[in-house]
Amino acid sequence: MNTSVVSNDTAYVGQHGIRRTLVNATNSSSSLKMSTVNDTSIMDFVRNESIALTLATPLDEGDKTGNIFKGWFIPPATTNYRFFMSCDDHCILKFGQTPGMGDNVTDVQDILEVYEWTYWRQYHNTTKTNRSSVWMALEADQPYFLEAQHTEFGGGDHLTVAVEIEKTDNSTGHYHSLKEVQYLGFMTETTDYDTVRITIENPDDGNYLLSFVNPETMGMTMSSQFAANADVAKVRDAVKAFYADTYESDIKVELTMYDAANATTTNLTDSVKNVYDIKMLKLISSESTSKIYVAKTTTKSKVSVQYPSEVQLSTPPISGSF
Ligand SMILES: [Ca+2]
């Protein structure tokens, strides 16, 4: 017997998919933020509606954009659930407390908020903002209203919501439209990331670029131009395309600076040597690249490259389906 319950809410009829509104404030004089992203009285925000099959945005869609995702979460089993969220720059997850009730201000509660940008799908953060909701006891086949709100100010951007289902013997799959993401919490302490090291001697504000060679195809991905004394955010923006295109991975960049006495310094103007470590956040079984071409456009600095085999190779990935 099919015990599924169909929502009788007239505004959000139960269906496959999540209703997504992409809010574009690029040409707006109004400020796009959490308090305005859902404000349809602001006429110069451009809103485009579509049906999304995952509760996630494309990576790096553009500055001054936001999203509203609305839909139903239908639990495959009566058990406990909790939700995870990562985003850049700010996001809130709302959840209906009563099945079938829909977008009702007294029933829908904020269950999770991420206030500052995270790396893509990095749901775990033990030192800063919580990125998971509390466990919630939900009933099988009941439609629970779900809404995610997202705003992006500049630079990189993304939003992903994931769910963890408490293990039960009769949970045979998922019948909702969320992307189910397994996570392995023990990896963070012992993980080594594939690392490319760029060393700049006498860093100036002139530009250069890097061409990364894909070890499988020998194809090249060029960075954008960036300054020899760039900060970590600018380096990340310039070189991330290779890692995103080749490995679908985000990166982080760490900078260590040395003064004339070869002591570490935090003052850019004292630095005579900048060492950038580009770390790929996805685990792989072999070196990400073994050839990077350096093309200096305006910089006079000396630029040298060390490959992961010389610096740090990735911890091998754990096999299994995710
Ligand atoms: Ca951003």
C-alpha cells in the first residue's frame, strides 16, 4: 500500500525537484543581503525561476547574486535526520516542523545558518560556525517544507545542502530530490593534500601567469595573470580553474613570507621571499601535475615551481561511492 501523503498547500505543490529562484543584483542599486534576497518588492533585482534537481548551485556563478530554493523533503524512513550546508558567502536553511504545512511563518524555523564563506562542500568545521543542524525525528513519506536562502557578494560562490540519515535497517534508498552526501569525519586530522609550491624571490607587483599541464591528457590550463606579491585570495582565484576543470576540486592557498634575515614575517613590505603552497582539497591517487610553465609578463621577480612529488602528495582517496 502506498502511504505517501501529498501536500495540500496550494503555493508549493509536491513535485520532483526544488523550485529555484536565482536573484541577480548586478545592476541594482539596492543591496543584496539575507534580509532582501527574498523581498519581491525590490523591482531591480532580476529573478529567474527554474526547477533544480539538486539542492546546490553551480560553482562560481557570479558576484552579487543570491538564491532561494523551496521544495519538500520526503523522508524515506521514519528515523533521525540532520542537514549540512556549505556556502559562499552566507546561507540559511529553513525547515517546516509540521508535514504538509508549507511556507508558513509560524511553522517554518531556521535550522542552520552559515555566516561566512566556506570551501565547496566543506561541511565540517570544528573551530568556527556550526555547519550542521541538530538531529530531527522525521516521519517516512511525509512532505516537510524546506527552504534554503543564499547570498553572494563577490569572488567565489556556491551553496550545497546535504543530508545525513541515521542508519536504519529498512532505509532502502532515498526518494527525495536532495543530493545525498556521505561524509567521513575521521579524515580531517590525518589528511595530506597534493601541494604545488610557488616561490617568489623579491616579490614585486608585476604580473605573471602559470600554465598547468594535465598529466593524463597533457592538455594545458592557463591561470589568469596575477601579481608576484599577490595575496592568497588573488592567487586562489587566478589558479583555481586548473583544479576545478581537471579534478572538480577546490583549493586552498597558504602563504609564508620571509624577510631579509630569512625569518618569517607577516608584513608584505618586509618580504623578500613569498612561498605559496597551493593545496588541492580533493584526495587523489597520483600527482595533480608534474609540469607548470611560468610566463612572466611584467614582473621582475624570480618565480620557481616545485611539484607535489617534491613537496607533498595527496593521501590516497578512500574507495567507495559518495
Ligand atoms: Ca564570495
